[in-house]
Amino acid sequence: MAITASGLGSGLDIDGLVAQLVAAERTPADNRLLKNEAILQAELSAFGSLKGALSSLQSSLSGLLLTSTFQARSATVSNPDVFSVSAGDEATVGSYDVEVLQLAKAHSLASGVYNATSDVVGEGDITFRFGTTDYDAGSDTYNSFVVNSAKPEATVSIGASNNTLEGIRDAVNNADIGVNAAIVNDGSGYRLLFSSSSTGAENSLELTVVESGAAGLGQLEFSAAATNLTQTVAAQDASLTINGLAISSASNTVVGAIQDVDITLQSVSSGTPATLTVARDEAGVRDAVTGFVEAYNSFVQTVNSLSSFNSETLEAGILLGDFTLNSVTGKIRTALTDAVGGGGVLQRLADIGITTQSDGKLSVDDSILDSVLDNNFDALVGLFASGGTVTDSEISFVTSTANTIPGNYAIAITQLATQGAYLGGGVLPDFSGSSVTIDGSNDTFSIKVDGVASGELTLSAGNYATGEALATEVEATINGDSALTDAGVSVAVTYNAVSNRLEINSASYGSGSTVEITQVDTSSAATLGLTVASGTNGLNVAGTIGGVTAVGLGQTLTGAAGTSAEGLEIRVTGGAIGFRGSVSFNDGVAGKLDELLDAFLGADSVVDLRTQSLSDQIDDIGEQREKLEIRMESFESRTRDKFTALDLLLTQLLQTSDFLAQQLAGLPGAISSDNS
């Protein structure tokens, strides 16, 4: 590099000389760091593009990973004014004629007439129970009431602060017990109207009143003791036919009449059936498949741009020949081309018309895909989504893990799961002409279910003429306890007519399923046959999967760690002890690819480690710049010191030169410049 200096009369241009020398020293190092940083930044940006393409590819798999995508059903109805419909994944494809004969209604009861909403009605407790009422409104004959064990009773207390028509309405509504209260003016005055929140014959209302304080609350009684309320709407179930088969439903939303189809009734269509059609959602599956193909092709385009080479311009992609990129793309291609295993009819993407082109992208043969959608639709789920098929109808596939190896695994059951059970004493009558009376002397006990303790439970007073009615009351009382409800535990109570006893079973299965009576008074024990004791604990299912002892918990059986079936979980709901067929597990294309992409995009993956390394190298360049700056400062200081010393020496030499010139000029015979 050429160095120039401009003289300043008596001295050197030290600043200029130093600046040029420092620049000459810095430039090669600066250029090297800039070049390295540009390369590293370009590689980091390239891996950012790669991660973005991998993420987009993984997102496109979301629908293909779900068995529900392939099992989805579309449902239509010929006359939506009669009913609407929705179909779930397990709905049976077909066409059904549906005739609506009667809509479900909620029970409604009205009080007598009051002059104002502020009129005092009375004080005491109103107990609401839900069940089936046998009542003839024409003759005002109340024959019977059978409690609905699935809905607990509730009591609303009415005192001096809420004893008016308005106060009772608000107290009932605020209690949130499944009863709606309203005040209606029918022209003759104000009436209090009680309506069940639920439709159906089993959800009608029984109101019993215990008065205290101001009299009059008994006017709201509606039971076998008194019918002081007027029934304005009788509770009734919906009635309909499906292909001529009679169906009833407590709700106007009919669930389960057709497997996994919900029918919401709108109006009666007697004599004019509407057609309900359930079909496979082939369009949704096609969209999921083509969406995946488009995302993969976009990924390939990104990879090609990062690793391309132009033979004419000799320009190369920033990641040409990169080991990490080649490893990632190679494993993804392998996942797409390998057979899924598990013995399914469709083993490779080529089986549904998806093939790889010369540029690495995928193409779809629509004619082959259409044929599969029309003729082999159910096999698609096994090609894409990881899943299992069980030969026994009482065993179902639940889930698997990344360690589960595709294959066919024999199932053998050595023990079925059982529920915790408490068997009461055989003290009940045979109910042939006899009954059980429950009153304040024999109506309380406490229980613990699945380790959760109830509060003190109080049965409804009454005369129970059958063991089934008594069992229903005990079940409703237990399941209505707030502590048990909050914990999500419940029981089923039955009457054993052979042993004349109550039997209480936990709703759960397995070793954690328990029932224990924790408190009961002497009279209750004598009447009900309940004593303080633990019942029999439930058992976990036991057996083998693939010939190896599996892990049982409740009704689920899981393949043992370290085996090919590791993490393979099935649910056994019944059947016999012994060999129970097999479960065939396949690791679908989307399943394998999703696991692979998780590994590429997760923390400490090869892509993550590579990008972290590039970031670290870029940070290191910053540190090198800092070191360069320190070195340049030192170089500048040393150079300046040298030029300062040189400047001082030159100054001294110039001074000596001037002195000698003056001395020489004063010597005899010296020639003056003026006489030259």
C-alpha cells in the first residue's frame, strides 16, 4: 500500500502516517473476519430456512396423524326443519328414514294466584327430587314417584329474607339445582312457575315442603302427600322411528340410536319421514393428503435451493455438500419410501398413487387415489397414522409410543379387571308384600369410594316397596355427595334378590377401586345391612402381549419396557380368560415422519446443534474483533511513539543543519549568495 505524508513546515505529518500504517495493518484481518462472518451468517440463515421448511412439513401432517381424519363422517338430512344431525368418527355409513312422532318436554308446575310479586308465601324448606311421576292431571290423582338415581335431590331454605314470590324465585334459581323458577302473570294474577331444566319423563319434579315460621309454603307441595301445584306441562320423552324401529329419548337430542350420530329433533313429522344420510368424508381426506404432498414439495424446493450448483455460472448453494442437510433429507426420504409394516393392505405411498419424481418432489396419480378412496378407504388410516387393529371386539387399541415396533402381537388374558365392591348383609325382606321404611332413625351413613371420603349421607324418608327402589335411592344419595362428585368418583348400587342385600360397586376398575363404609348408626345398619367395613378391592387386568407379561392398570394392559411391544396399550373390557386373538400395530408414514421431524426440530437435535455452533462461531468473530481492536490500539501506540522519536531526531538534525549553515556562512572567504 502506498504511504504518503504531507509536510508541515518544521515537522512530519505523524497522524496521517500512523493512520495509514494502522489501516494497512487492520485491513487484511478485517476483510478475513467480514468474509468468515458473511459465510457463517449465510449458513445460519440457510439452516433457519431449513428449520422453517421442516416445521411447515410437520404442520401438514397434523390431519394425517389423526385416525379421526380418515374416520370422519359427513351427515345430511333431507328436511332440516324436522331435525338436524351431526356424525362422529364411528358413525356407520348408510341412509336412514327418520320419523319424529313426539318431542321431549320438561315438567312444569304452577302455583296458585298471588296479587303481587312481593306477596309473602311462607317459610320452611322445599326439597326438590327428580324422577318419574305417575300423575293423572284430569282426576288430580298422584299415583307414584320413582326417583332418578342419577340426579341428587336438593333442598332450598326459605326464611324471612326471601319468603315472597320474588324471594323464592331467586332462591331456587341461585341454588342452581336443575330447576328454573319464574313468575308469570296469566291475567288473573301472579303465579310461581317451576320447570325442570331437563326434558324427559325421568326428570319430572317432586316438591315436598317442611314449614317453619310464617305458614303458607305448603302451597308449593307437589307429591303423593299433596298436589297443591298445577301441572302445566307433563314431562315426556321424545318419540321417533328410525327405519321403522321405535326409539324414545329423554332429550330432543337423540344420542346413540345410530352409532356416533347425534340427532337434534326440531318438529313432529308424523307420516312424513326425513332421510338421514351418513357418508365418509372423502373430500377431507383428499385435502389432507394433497396438503401433505404440497408441503413436502415445498420442503424439497427449499432443500434444492440450498444445495444446488449452477454449472454455467459455477454458483453453489450455501449448503451444497453439507453433511447435516444430506443426513436430514436422506432420513426423510427413507421414511417416505419404507413400508409401514403391520400387515396392512396399503404399505407404501405408491400404493395410493404418490410417487417420487426426478427432482425429488412428489406427484399424485388422481385415478389411483380416487380408486383407493372409493374401494379401500378404511385402509388409508393404517398407511398414514400409527395405530392398531384388534381382532377381539372386547379389546380395543388405546395408544403406542415411539418405542413400539410395528408387528402382529398375540394377546392372552390371565385376569380380567374388576371393580371394588361392598356386599351388604342379607337383612332386607324379600319384598313380596313387605317393604322397608326409612325415617329419621335409620337414614344416615358415610362411605369412602376409591379412597375419597363422603360427608354424612342421608336417605330420603319413605316407604320402599321394592329392593330396586331402595337401591336406586342409596345410589342417588351416594352419587349426590359433593366430595365424591368433585373427585369424579361414583358407584352403582344393586339389590341382590337371592341374598336379600344391597351391593355397592365402584364405577372404576383396578387396584385403586375400593368401597368402604366408614360410619353407620345401629338402626341404619340393622335396616340396610351396612356395617363399618372395607369391601373387596378391585383387580387390575393381567396378561401377555406378544408372549411377554404386560403391565396391567385398571382395564388397560401395556407392553413391557424393552420388548417390541413396549408402550403398546390396549383396553380389555370383558370376555374370557385365555388366548384373545391379536393386535396388529403399524407405524404409519405420517407417524414415522412426525417422530423424525420431532427429532430434527427438538432441542439438541442435529439441526439445533449445528445452528448453535454457527451462532457460537459468529459470537467468536465478535470476540476476535475486540481482540483486533486491542491489538490495533497497541500497534498505533507503538507506531506513534516511533514517529514521535523520529520527529524529535529530525528536529535536532534540522537544528544542527541550521547551526552549521550559519557557522559556514561566517567563515573568511565564504561566498555570499548575494554576490553569486
